[in-house]
Amino acid sequence: MFKNLFKRKHETPPEQSGEDIRSQRPRAGEIRKRGLNETLFLSPLPVFTGQVQMGRRNFSQMNDTFLELGGSNVGTVDVAKRLAFGVLLMLLLAFVVPGLIVLYGVIVYPQNFPTPLKDLWLGIQVFSTYALLSVFPLGGYVYGMLRNVRIAARSYPVRFNRQRREVCYVNDQTQRVLIVPWENVVAWVVNIQGVSSYGALRDYTFGMGLEDEEQDTVQFLLLAQPSDAHALGMWTAIRNYMEEGEWVDTPSPWIKLLGLTLGEDELKPYEGLHTFDIERRSARFMGGLDSGAVGLTRAERERFGYSKPNRWPLRLWYLRRILTFWKLPYLFAEWSHRKGRPEMPEQVQAWSRPIPPEQWVKPSAALQKANAVMKDAMGKKGMTFAQACKAAGLHR
């Protein structure tokens, strides 16, 4: 819906400068351009967006009281699998490749390989020397993995409390707690366009600004996104949780469509050893091995509409896990989850506790009025977000 708003790009997002937010107060639906950069403001006043929510991988915890942005280790398993695959290639180069060469020589040119075992050992020595060179890039990769875990262990996620309608940010260095009203949070999407020797480049960033009135500063949060839909979807997920109490992709619409029931492991917002079992169950499901037709004959399966079971998805799954060292990536993800976040200060823990429903903070009258106009303008009149915001009087 907003793609027509992103035809040009930024080089330096203006929102990284506190003056653009404090001296030039933005409004929801406002579009600011600077060079090839273009910024669409989504708030303050978190109005209805009409977008599909997404971004489950960015939220580490979600309950009836608060939502956490950041602090999740989702994606760690894939990172560890890439390392395992790199180690596997190094071992193949050092031991398997010389073995295949010697085997080919013995079969095709036996006169040139009178002592195959000696030739094999010589080949292993030569290829191992070259394989050891990969230790340097692999070592750098391991250092990056451990460094990310270390950084995550010192970084606090941002909490959105829907009962108090407040947002809490904890400074990683000073542990200072900043709590701001939800309706005052400034959010935006930046579209950055540039040209390189490889062609046109397009980047998207989702950002939020939390104003610290006590220190007269703004705390900026910037998250790179693969597209404007992802950036808008992340804000919509946060906004829908705070305003409507909707949980992000829990359960996924696809899960509901397939008639599946998620267990406790599937609902965990992080990766670990339980992810191994989830993926195995998914592979069995893809092959129709757990369709409820266990014990039925082929004729009975056809009669009742069950598909023919196929074990190849499960076999391929096992093969890929063997090539990536079985459960080692999942063990690393489990360890990173346990090490990957600090304990929240006592002030934040007290702030995060549920409060009685009669004490819940209500949306402001201005927000309720704007939401009504936005839904009517976007739903019945087909306006874009920026046009609907203008119709609601949020910006000129």
C-alpha cells in the first residue's frame, strides 16, 4: 500500500539527529525528503496502519502484560550450521579429496600408483596444508559468533507495556531506565536509495525515537529491514499488540489453516535444542508420516483421502543434519539463549508486573478519534496511510 511513497532514498537518515524530532516535531503520516532519502513517520499517536503485521523473529518475549523487542536468538541455528558446513568442507578437502584422487588413479592408471597407501598419505599431507588456510576465515567467523553472543548478553530489549501504555528502555552502559508514554513514541520508516558499480541499491530502516525529558535527549533505535513491508509490518505488530492485544504470528495463520495444534516447544520465542525436534516433526509432516493414517492399508488411505506417505523429506532432513554435525548448532543456540541477555533491573521488573484491569491506562480521546477516521478512510475510501492521516488532521 505504501510502495508509492518510496520512490527515492536517503544517504543519512535525518531521524538520527535529535533536532529533526525535537525542534521539528513530526506527525503521523508526514513524509520528509532529503536528497535521495525519504522518511514516512508512523507516529506519534500510534494510529491504525492497515498493514499486515510481521517480525516474529524480532520479539523475544510476549505475554498479556508486555512485549519485548530484541533479545531473541532466532537465526543462531542457521549461523552455526554455516560454520559446521565450513568445517565440513575443510575436512573434505583435507581427507576425502586426496582419497578420491588416489582411488581414481589406482583404477584408471594403476601403473602410476604402485603404493596407494603411501600416495594417499602424501596427498593428505599436501591437501591438509591448503585446508588449514581456511582456519583463518573460520576463526574470524567463530569470533564474530561469540562476539554477538557477548554483545547480546549486555544488551537490554525494549519493553512495551500494554497495560500501562508505556515503553521502557534500559541503557546498556549505565543501566539507566527510561520510561516514556506509548502515544509519544516517534516511529518511522526510512527508504534509502543509492547507486553503486553493481547497480541501484535500496535499503530500509525501521526506527523509533524515545524522548528523555529529564536529560533533554532522544534515544534512537534503528533496525535494518529487507523491505518497506517488513518495516511497516514490525511497527504494525507492536501497534496491534499495544492497542488491540494481538500477539504477533501466534499462532501462525498457516498453522491454523492446516489444523495443527502447537505444543509448548513451538511457542518458545527462541531457538535451542527444542528446535531440532520441531524441525524433525516438520519433516515428518511434509512426508505425510503423521497424518493420522498409521496402520491403514494403501486402499484404506486412498479411500479416506490420505496422501501416500513419503519418507524422502525425512531422509533428506537426516542427511542435512549429519552434514552439519547433528545437534551441535542447536546446542550452541541453547547456550547463546542462556547467555544472551542480562537480567532486567528491579525497577523494570516491578513495572512489568500485571496490574488490575481497572487500573489499565485507556487510549486518549485524540487517538480513538483518529483511529475511527483512519479506518473509515482506508477501508471505505481506499486512501493510503499518508492520505488517511491527513484526512484525520494529523498533518498538513
